Amino acid sequence: MINLNSFDELAKKYNFFLFDQWGVLHNGHKKFDDAEKCLVRLRELKKKIILISNSSMPTTFSISNLSKIGFQKNLYDYCITSGQIALNNIKKDIYNKYGSICYPLKLSPEKIKYFNLKISKKIENANFAMIADIPNNLSIIDFAKTLDRLIKNKLPLLCSNPDYLVYDNKKLSMCGGTIAQLYEDMGGIVYRYGKPFKPIYEDIKKKMNIKSNSKVLVIGDSLWHDVAGGNLMKFDSLWIKNGVHKPQLSKETEINSLIKTYRPNFCMNELKI
């Protein structure tokens, strides 16, 4: 792993740049000005910029939020979310195989609306379960009994946000991906579409007509998702250290074990020129 001082060292090396959003370009509420300068630099070099997010919502919401916090649309070529990929595939992967009745695991009314879900409040009457984002005050224990009942009823679980954790307002909060991983570990069938799983990358490769994986760089703060996804696709990766793993940086044994497992090619504290 090569520790960089400036993103400019990589700007000319690749043709396609896959940027994670939260923790790299912004904190959900405010853009990082130094990160924006990196996008401007790539634009000057006529590089292709793709913004990739494990947001559980369709892409239009991500684009709207980017505009709201100050990112101009001409700074990127394509934006895609895990929620959009889930929406694109729900009929093929879920409805056609299992049925269309959903048991919601803490789904908000807006998620139910935008996924146009037919809801059952009884697990026994549902064909599948779905999880997205999780209220901050919940833990794995709050889901244990429900997951056990899902297993007994052999329901597949659709997860539209595969992140394990999010670092927001200097606090770590659990995401739907943690529950989805637990369900899979229990023997349940899980469908995930965002990083680090193939569907979102396959969509990008098709949309952007990417022929050579060696010309792609992924930039993200999560070793579990951004860097792992890059490894899966044989893309090089730049790990931004002061993101979701920031609380672990002081725990040398723990962070070194993660670095050894996921092997990012490059690292920086924050994204900057």
C-alpha cells in the first residue's frame, strides 16, 4: 500500500474513477471542498467520473442531494446507487422467483412508496423480507427474533443498503448490511446489489463501456465495501483513511489486519490535490 500526499499522483494513471460519496466527497450534509477540487482536476484531464453509493434510495435522490450540497452535475458522468440497482432487479430476482408480498424490516414509508411494495405485517403471509437503513437506536439484538422467524419461513431477504456502518456526526451507526450479513450467516438467502457485490459494478461497466479493468480506480473509505468491491472486479483502489474506519486507526492490530485482508493499492488521509 502506497501512502499518497496528493490525488494528482493518480489523476493521469487511470481513465475511469469510481468515487464513493459519503466519507469521501461529503459527510451527508456538507461537501468536502478539497474532494471537489479532485473532480475538477479530472474534468480538466477529460477523465470519466462515476459516483457510486450504497444509498438505499433510487439514484434521483442521490443526484438531488449532491446538487443540494453544492456538487454541479457537470462534475460527473454517471451516478448510481445500490437502491437503484435493487429497484431495477427486484422483479427478476424476487417477484418472479418468490412472489411480491414484502415483510418490511424497519422500512420507512418513503422506502415502501418508492419501491412500490405490497406489504404484509405478518411474516407468514409474506414472500420476502426487505431491509434498508436502520434507525440509530437499534442493535443486532433488536432483529434476532425476527430473523429467526424469517429463517423458519424460508424467506429471502432483500437488502438495498449493504453497508455495515456509517460514520455520521462523529458517531458510528449500524446499517442494513450488518443485519443482512447476520441473516446470511444464519443460513438465510440474501440479495444485495451495492458495493462490494457485482451488480452495481456490472451496471457501471456496461453504462460507461469499460473494456479494461486496469484503467479503473475505485476511491472509498470502506475497506469492507469500496476496496473489497475493487478487489472483486480487479480494479485498483485508493483507500481514504479518515472515514468509516477512523475509530479503528488507533487500534493498530485491528486496522493492520483489515489492511492485510483487503490490500488497498493506495491510501490517503483525506481526498485532496
